[in-house]
Amino acid sequence: MNRKYRKTIIAGNWKMNMLPSQVKPFADELKAVSPRAKWCETVICAPFVDLPAAIKAFKELRISVGAENLNENEKGAYTGEVAANMLVDLGVKYVIIGHSERRQYYGETDFSVNKKVHAALEAGLQPIVCVGESLEEREMGITLERINLQVKAALSGVSAEKMRRVVIAYEPIWAIGTGKTATTEQAEEVCKLVRDTVRVIYNDETAEALRVQYGGSVNAGNAAELFAQPDIDGGLVGGASLKAEFGVVATA
Ligand code: PEP
């Protein structure tokens, strides 16, 4: 099996941006820029309060909707939290797990990421699991070890069958929101390492079916070259997903 059997997946991450009332006008803008490319799966991951409006507005554009986080518990006394089955009930398909901003600001660890991955899969969601090294780790030359560990920890106990629903996003922390993109060689090297790690844990079939995204200052100008790499199956896009430019990235 090779690249052509994996459907490219471009996911936007709105972070804490976009009012619910701005979702429909944004969808209209996107529609005007680019009708969806058939070979590409497009996802918008939005704040919880935007999800109902997003599901409604993006249906016609055949853009799937994802959340940016979830709680690892099924239900109960967790004030302010949102469970996986609540997202499913709403019509949400994807969920970002372990974004570096959550690891950095909200104390998420490889351990909690693994619990969230299980919760998402159990409920029927497709997790987009984020891994990435800091600038210090890259400069120390331990990028590949760091990513290998993050991937192994995130997937601990996940069956090969459930792996079919997992997407892994390689996002070097130093490239997120900084305008600094990893070179295509750097991005390909780590995305290949992610696939090879999955090959060692599971098997060739699971590794070749896995979709690996690159994220970190992806925009309309650099997307095509990055997505043309053999082990890069699309992107996780922050800043550019808030502009109509996202329509260009999604058809790069
Ligand atoms: C992100 O939020 O996952 C991201 C990659 O952001 P940006 O594209 O703005 O660097």
C-alpha cells in the first residue's frame, strides 16, 4: 500500500477564536473561495460553543467538524467539562487531543493524552493526536526520541482495529503560530518517524493506512510542497484556518 490509498486530511484549528454568530458568514466566504476538492477530507475544529453552528454551516460544504478537546471521563461531576458522547450526540466527528497549547497551559501529559484517546475512540470519535518537540529539544538533537515516546504513550493500549480512526499530527512547538515552518525535509523526517513507530507497535498495514499531518504555520504558500511529501498526508492549520485562505490550503 502506498500514499495514494490515504485520503489527504486538512484540519483547521480555530483555537479560542470565532464567535458563534461569525461561523455562518465564514462558511459562506469559504464556499466562495473554494468548492471542496474531492480527494481531500476537510475538517474544522472549533470551540465547543461554535460546534452546533459549525455543523449546520459546513454540512453543505461537506466539511466535517471537530472539537479541540474533551474530558477523558464518560460523565459525572466534572464541572465545566465536555464528554466524548456529548460531542458525538451533536454530530462531531473529530477531536484534537494533546495540542501543545493544552500540554503547555493546562497541564496535559502523555498519560492524560492516552486516556483522552481511549475516551474518544470508545465513543466513536476520530482523534487527531498532536505530538511535537520544543525548540530546546530540537537543538539538543532529541527530536526523534521525543516524538517516538509521545506516539508510544498516546497509543498505549489502542487496538489495531481502532487505529484506523486515529490521525497523528506532527506539530513542532517552535513552528506553531510563529510563522516559522519546518523545512519539508524536517517535516517529512518526523512524519516518517511517526509512521515507523506505528509500524513497530502494530504492523505494516496499520502504518501504511495511518494518516500523519504536519502542523506549524501552514499557509496557502507552503501547503502544496509540504503535502507532497511521501509521509505527510495533510495538515493541521491554525492561523490560516480563520481566513478564507483555508479554502486554498485545503485544495493545495
Ligand atoms: C495549530 O494550532 O495547531 C497550528 C499549527 O497553528 P498555526 O498554523 O497558526 O501555526
